[in-house]
Amino acid sequence: MNRYWYYALLLAIAAFVISMAVLWRDNTATDSKNDLTNWAATIFLLCVVCGPGLLAKQVFTLLVPVEQHAKNRRRLLREISRAETTREQAAATKTRIQLLRAWWEQERDCMHAIYMLNYKEAGGTKTENPYQRSTG
């Protein structure tokens, strides 16, 4: 689709340039009616008027990829920022889980120690303990 627009624009520019050349040829006709002089004057005026415009168009054409790269760079920086935020959140969650696990292990060891103390105080008879660590 972009290719068709490009060719249509190219044809429109060519038609514009040709029409300007024909009009200027008629306007710059001298009294001597020398066709070579008329065409030279027309080409000179055409270059003076259209040259800077075509140069600006070429510069803008070259800058379009730079603009796209700048947009891609901003998008990628946003994605990197989001990924870093997600990574930091995951690291914080991992730390919270590790602390919770350490607390549960400490609580388990404490309950096991209480049970073992009660077991020894009871003379070695088995007592019911829901916190007893399975060894098998």
C-alpha cells in the first residue's frame, strides 16, 4: 500500500515539475525566440525554485527512519523499565516467601523441641503431638 502512495506522489511531483517547466518556458520567451535560451532559462528557474524543496524532501525522507528508531527506542526503554519493575517485585516476593519459610521452619523446630521436652518429662511415653516431625 505504501509503495502505491510513493509512486502516486512521484507521478504528482513529476507532473507538477513538467507543468512548471512548460509555463516558465512560455513566460521566459525572449524577443529573439531562441529555443535553447528559453529552455536554459526555464531549467535554471526550475532548479532555483524546486531544488531547495526537493532537497528538503530528501532530508525529511532520510530523517523518517531516525524518527522511527527514536520511537522504537522510547518503546523499548518503557518495556525495560516495566521488566525491571516486575523483576524487583518478583525479588521482593521471593524475599517475603523466604522469610515466611524461615519463620515456619523456626516455628516447627520450636514445636518439635517443646514436644521432645514434654516427651522426656513424661518418662519416654509417647504423647500426641500434631507438630511432630515425621522421620520416615
